[in-house]
Amino acid sequence: NAFNLTKYSRKNDVIKAISQLKHGEGVYTDTSVGIKHMDEVQMSNNLVRTGMVKVGLIITDGKSQDFGKTKMVADAAKDHKILMFAVGVGNSVDYTDLLNIAGHPGRVFTAKSYNSLNTITKSLACMSK
């Protein structure tokens, strides 16, 4: 629960909070846990404004520990009308894993490093409209 959507109401506060997030240096990539939390907690209907598009942006630098579970929770999020995007950072990501998360190749992106994520932000912003 690194980022709580209900805590911020202004764009600049969200940007500042995101920029202060620390990248975990863990051994494992349990992407399914993050997606499930996003779907069930962060994007629950009582927290999202009516009429707004729900967008899930998953950024990972590794392969899911459990591809099947990750696909299952990503599919559940999509069933809940969350428009999913997947961004793989670095050389340790798996394209099929990213595709399972996003559900469409046009919503899969890659970046060489976390420092180069800004190269895809415009594309992401335009696609989520």
C-alpha cells in the first residue's frame, strides 16, 4: 500500500507523492498482490468518482512469481471496468506477463530504466482519455 488515492485531491500533491515513492529492492515480484489491492481497495466504487474512467497503471521491473495468479487478478480488474496498462522497466520483465496484465498490446510499454519512464508518459496520458 505504497500510495493511497484517497489521501490526495490536487494534481500537484499526487505528482509530489508519486515522485517521493521509494522503489523496493525486493527479491520477488508479486505483481498479483499489487493488482488485487488496486482493484479491491484503491478502485472500489465508493472511492472513485461517478463517470470517471478507472485506470490501472502497473509498473514492474521483474517477472510475476505466479503468472496464472497475476493474469487472474488482472482479468478481474478488467472485469471491474479498470483500463489496465503495464509498464516493464529494465531487462528482467516478461512481455507475456505484461500483456496478461494490460490485456492488449497497445497498452504495454517498456522503459530501459526508471529514469527513462518520462519517455512514455505522454503516450499513457493520451491513451487513458
